[in-house]
Amino acid sequence: MGKRVGILTGGGDCPGLNAVIRAVAERLMAEGWEVIGVRRGWAGMIEGDYVELKREDVSDIHRTGGTIIFTSRTNPYKKEDGVKKVVENFEKMGLDALVAIGGEDTLGVANKLSNEEGLPIVGVPKTIDNDLSATDITFGFDTAVNIIAESLDRLHTTARSHQRTMIVEIMGRHAGWLALYGGVAGGAHYVVIPEVPFTIDELVDVVRRRRERGEVYTIIAVAEGARLAEGEVLQDTELDEFGHVRLGGIAKAIEKEFKKRGEKEVRSVILGHVQRGGAPSAFDRMLGLRYGLKAGELVLASKFGRMAALHGSDVVDVALEDAVAELKTVPISQYEDFKVLFG
Ligand code: F6P
């Protein structure tokens, strides 16, 4: 019997997932492998929910956003008999290998299943947040930065016309990559990231100093995971299956604080899931395809417990272990460098 690989996508979706799926599938189909798409991330492995993929199913999907095999934030380690079911279904599906495409959570599960259950798994780093270690960039980040920059471009004109302050909330969880790169690229006058706690007065000062200089409007980019120096929590704090807080609401909270300080012409804007939607940039299409080709090669070479990664301009492989060991956050020195552009 021929060999069989499963592909799954877990966690928040991300532009470029379909590019990875296409490249993994076509690389392995070229060697005679059968390919199945495990649906809804780890939920599909727990429930045995999958679909056979043929060349015609994947041949043009790298240009499209989202994931053709669906995703979910499911943690088998938090479900009754979850891990047992994953292992059983691995057998039932007749898999020789599994390619897990995901971020910290999905790959954390992949790493555990590989180490503790001996499952032959290869990882591919995905997340718009760019917060995975052991790779320079995750695919999806570039597209999201472009969406943020374009959104800010649009906010400049309306903010200026009304001489307003716009507080723009940007995704990224506990890492400030999206806020910093999207914010600076889109001409934000100040950027707040989770790595550097802030105060409301510091933000109000920026607006007032700009006004004194004759600047009639201000755009402040705030990471959804930003933290007040006083330690007060401004975000919602609901937890998901991986124990992460579901962030959101900081821009609105800052708007209220501005109003308390007499700043009336303030609006908050939450870019939200628009940042993850739509077609991938050409860069992310190519990065996704390169990661997928690498993952296919790792499967062919039986290099399991490994993850495709970008080092400089080369796609290499690293231990899954290293990718999930710690969150990759923005170095404070990089933020400080950009600060000369703020205000
Ligand atoms: O990890 C990607 C991400 O978009 C984060 O930036 C954000 O906090 C989170 O997912 C939102 O998750 P959900 O789609 O479950 O609301």
C-alpha cells in the first residue's frame, strides 16, 4: 500500500495556510503519497473527520485566504480521552505522517504528541502574530501588516478632517510585532506594545504636544495585549482551551480614559478579524509554499519532530521543541529605536 499523509490547520486562521497545504500535498503526491486533509485542526484528529485531497483540490489554492480544511482552537489534552482518540484515529486513517500547521498552541500539541506518543509529525509555523521562536517570520504576518498599514492610511484622512484622535486596536496577543510594524508602516504617531507598559497620561501628552505643534490629529496604534504601567487590566479576560485570555477592548477603554481627561474628539477603532481575512500577500504565498515544500521533504526524509523555519532567506528545519519553548516578543531595543519617529 502507498504512503499516506494527513495535513491539519489549527488555531486562528491566517493568510498563507492554503499555500502550505498546496505545497505539502503536491510535493508528496509527486512521490505517490495519498493526502488527506484533517478537518478543524486537532478536533478532526479526535473525531476522525477528514477529507481526501486530490491534485485538483489544491492546485490553485495558494492565492486564497483562510484554510480549505477548516480550523479550530481544540486542545486534545483538555478533552476526555482526547490524546487516546488522536492516536487511535492516526491508525484508523492509515497515516504514515502528519503535517501540523499552526502557532504556539497547535505546535505545542504537535510537539507533545511527537515526544510522548511517538507520532510522526512535522510542523509549519503559522500566525499573523509572528510570535513563534526559532523562525525569523511566520507566514501571515506580512499580509496582516499590509492590511493594518492600509487601514491606518484610511484613518489618517478621516481623523485629519475631524481633527480627532484615533485609538486603533491591533491584534498580536502578547507580542507587539503587528502593532509596531503595521503601526509604523501606516504612519501612526505613537505605538503601544505589550512589551513596554504604558500610561494613559503618556498618550494624552502625545496628543497635546502634537496639538501645540499645530498638528490637528493623532493616530495611536495600540496592541490588544498592551499593559498599563499601573497594572490595571483594560482588556476582557475570558480564557480559551489553551488557557489564553481572549483579548479585546483596550482601545475603547483608552477612549473612555481620554474623555475623562477632557479629550472629547477621540474615537476607538478595532481592526479585529479583518487583519486575518482575505488573500495572502505575494510574500506570504511564496513563504507558505516554501514552508510546505520543506515540510514535504521532512516527511520524505522521516525527519519528524521538526518544523520548517525561515533563517535569513533560507528555509531550514528546527526542532519543534525550540519553536514552542518561548514566545518571541519585540526586543525593547527595537521598539526604542522606532520611538524617535513617534510624537
Ligand atoms: O493568534 C492570532 C489571533 O488573531 C490573535 O492576534 C488574536 O488575539 C486571536 O487570534 C483572536 O482569536 P479568535 O479568532 O479566536 O477571536
